[in-house]
Amino acid sequence: MVVLFNSKLGEAVMRLKSVKLSHFRGYRETVVIPIEEAMTGIVGRNDYGKSTILEALAIFFETDGAKPDKSDVNCLSFAEGLESFEIACEFDDLPHTLVLDENVETTLGSEFLTNGLGNLEVSKTFKATTGKLEKTAIRCMHPADHALSGLLSLKMADLKKLGDDRGVAAEVQDKRVASQWRAAIRAAAGDIALQETMLDIDKGLSSESKSIWGKIQDQLPTFALFKSDRESNDGDNEAKNPLQQAVRDAQAALQNRISALEQEIEKSVLDVAGRTLDKLREMAPELASELVPRFKEKPKWAFSFTLDGENGIPINKRGSGVRRLILLNFFRAEAERVVTGTKRNVIYAIEEPETSQHPNYQIMLMKALLALADQPNRQIIVTTHVPALAGLMPVEGIRFVTKDDAGMPVVKLPDNDVLREAAESLGVLPETGMERAKAVVLVEGKSDVIFLRHAAKTLKDGGYVASSLEDVGVVPILVGGCGSVKHWVTLNLANDLGLPWCVFLDSDIGGDISQSKSIQKRQREVEALGRPFYSTQKREIENYLCPDLINELTGVQVAYTATCDAKKIIGNAVAMKPDDVIERFWPHMTAEKIIVRSEFQIGGETRSEIQDVVKRLLELV
């Protein structure tokens, strides 16, 4: 295929867009798995090929301990004479500029190193008989012209000669810079016809310096895999590495003092040795003359660490769930250390985070991973077959791994049919409470349920609204986040039952920008379905609490605005978990306090936001 060049420049930090497997383990044919910008949830039954995807990525990124071997080729393909298997990754959000050679900026697009979509696509092929890496290539739309296609492999002398032959020397500002010669030669060629090319990094890039591929590698995300069957004690590398790195950093910072101390020790020991030899000479001068005092080797500064609880029990004696939870965060610490001081993306791949965890910890862990996925330059890939965790995953990030009629693994992207199949396969159930509902309000968590029920009941008792939610059968249902699989299942059941429904969420105004954008996206989706969507005018429901009430109940004075993190401020002030703040204080809010704390002005009129929301919820029925 021959096309004209059309470059695409993305953001400054590369992210993984997709992984492609060809003849790798159970994946006999070529399978492409798109990866979401935030969280990707690979779900399906055991032994269907979920872990294979993570391990393929570990091999591609050359993660410690991840080595391919001859057993990784698909056995059926190998029996048919296949000589290699392939793992390829596609990256978008490419840097606007980067330095490939010398100190002059260029772009991957202008060097014709991007594919037809303007992304960077890197393919690694492995020899079927040994599993060893055979070739690394960049799949790109590269010049079809023979001379232009070889520019990246030319030595400087050959590049200058080609430039002189084409009469472009005068256009090269700095004749010591290879990228400027390449740009001038390409500019003189006019419209450049392109064709899809597998550019071998060993042959197609600069033969004078291997730095071009190395500098591209420096921009790739870093990948860290936490496996479900890993060892979990205080000898685990992930447990030791962050602490050992801390030792190395501390030693480097104190190296001058350490050297001075070594010299003092050496001087003191040599003094003792010298006085010993003086005494020896008095008794055996011949023997004393043969001996020379010296250090055989410098002292070794070695430290061994573990983590002990308050009762002195080390990590490897704790329960398996606690060990894995601690080690998972050691794993995170090490992955973060690798990219400290850089703008590289970090991909956390976590296999079956539910392993050895209590159900409450499973939910806590998944929510922590969802929060981590919202941070800049972080991608999370999780595999699971547990309904509770699969239900919390964002719908758009679901990758359902199943098998076709021939028993080959298939990766399905989310649509209504696929989500229904995945939910049924994994046993994801809607939230309870639907059976008594005449209308449904979907909320994120238990605090929201307490907030809405108390607000409606108290406003009814104060004469501000006609009914409570319970009076008319409006049921708040917590789904762990709008847009999750459980949310989707619950909505479908509500639709099947003919129940009116809406969504109520915190706005997160003034908080994390990515989270706020996610909420706005959900609002557009819900309203596109013709359903009401309500979000708080203040940052979170905790911002509606009355500071005077908290002072009355605890004797602690707190201050917060409509957009600051009131939940954390209050929790820290009264020494309690931020997530428990609403449950502790909101039931004490009177109708008058609720009205005053939610007042706003519109068109010269004073209104109560919470009163308005409750009235609209009552109108659902």
C-alpha cells in the first residue's frame, strides 16, 4: 500500500494504546487488545488467556524475570512449520519533539517512524525453536523511494554526500547535525510516497550510533507486573528493592563521611598492626621483616531489612492477605522509583488482586487502583474473574476473554451484548434493593445513600418537601461508581423493570481535574439516554456539613470552603477516617442547617440546592 504522509502529534507522554499477539501461547491467530488510557480490566474465566496478555507485555518490556522460551509459541502453529511468534505494542500520545541524534529536536512523524494512525508501533519477533528475540522492528509508513528509506541508516559522511548530490547543503543550518541533513533531503524531494515498512532497528536505524533506538526506548512507558502466584515474604525482591535502593541513596549522600570513617579505621588498625610488628621484631626480626600490614579488602556496608508490626511479628509471619497487600505497595514503590525525575508513563499490571484478600480488602484495593488510574501518566491493567471486582471496573475498559467454537481464546470489546455475556459469565449482579423500588437513584457509595435519605426525611419533617424518599419508593442504589459494570447491570435491570432512574454524584469541583472530567463525561452519557443527572454544586457532600455542628459535637473548630477537600480536613481534625465523616455528622444536620448550607442565588432569588434535588427525586415516581 502506498499513501501520502500524514503525521499526527500527540501529548508529551507516551501511553500504551494496544498490544498485539501473534501465535503466542493460546493465541493462534493475530489478536489485538486495545488498552484504555486509565484502567483496563481483563475479565473472564480461569485458564482462558487473561494472564497470557500480561505476561506478553512483561516479555515485550523486558521486565525482570520475564523471559520467553520455545514453549511460548502456539503448539498448533509450530506443528504447521511456523518459525516465529510476535508481540507488538502500539503507543500514542507521542512527544511533540525528541532528540534522536546530536542535540537537535525532531519528531517521530517527521522521521517517518509512525504507522498509518500516527502512532508508534514496535514489533518484537521471537524464534519459535528457542524463544530468543529474533528482531525488533518499527512498523511505520516509510518512504517508498529507496534512497529516502535508508536515510536513518546512513553514516554522517554518506548523508552529507547524498545531500551534496541533491544540492541541499545550503539548506542545512548546522552541517554536523544528521537530522537537519535528513530534513533538507526530504524537503527537496517534494511529496513523498509512503508504504508500510517493518523498519529493523538494527539495520534501518543509524549504523554509526545505536542511540536512535535507545532514545526512543527512553520515551516508552515503564511496565511493572505483579503476579498472583508470586512469593509473598520479606525476602521478595519487590520488598527488598525499594529499601535497598534507599540504603544506596543514603550511602551515596554520605559517601564523603563514609570514606573519612574508613580512613580513620584503616589508620587505627594499621597503628595497632605497626605496634604489633615492633614487638615481634624484638623476638623474631626475620619473621617481622616478611610481614606487611594491609587491608585485604575494604569494609562492606551491608544492611538487611524487614517490616515488623508493633508486636514484633515480621512480614513473612503475617497472614497471606496482609503480606500480599504490603508487597503490592512495595511493587508500586519500586515502579515509581524507576520513573522518578522523568515524565514517563507507568503501566501497573496486576494479576488477580483478589488473591488471598478478604472481600472487604478486595473492594478497598480495587477502589485504590481506580483512584490510581485517575492520576496523570498512570495506566492500570487488572485481570480478575471475581464478580465483585469485575463489577467495579469501568465499562469502556472491559476486555472479555472467552473462547470460540474451536476453543481458541477471543478478546471481546464492550458493547451491550458483550457486557451481558461477561456479566452472566462472571456472575455480576445488580445492587440489592431493586425489588422494592418504584424509582432508582444511582449513587457511588454508602455515604451518598445516608446523605440523600436523611436530607429527604429531615426536609419533610421540617415542611420543606412533601415526602421522604421511602414514602414514595425512591431507592438510592450504590453501584461503586457511575460507568462501572455493576452500574451497567443495575441500569439494565431498571430498564427491564420499567423503573425510572437517575444519577447523583459529587462534582469534584476544585479537586482532581481528571476525575471532574470523568464525571462530566458520565453526565453527557446519562443525559443522552434521556435520564436526569445531578451533581453537587460544591465539591463533595461533606462540604455541605455545618462547621458549627462539628464544633458542637466534638469541640473542634474546622474551616473549609465549597471546593476544598472538606472530607479530609474534617477527618484529620476530629481524628477519624474521612470516609466515615458523613455517617458521623450528617444525621445531626437539621432541616434549617441543610437549607442554609445549600443556599445559592439564581436570578436574584435565593434557592436551596438540596431541597431542589430532593423535590426532583420525588418527581421520578
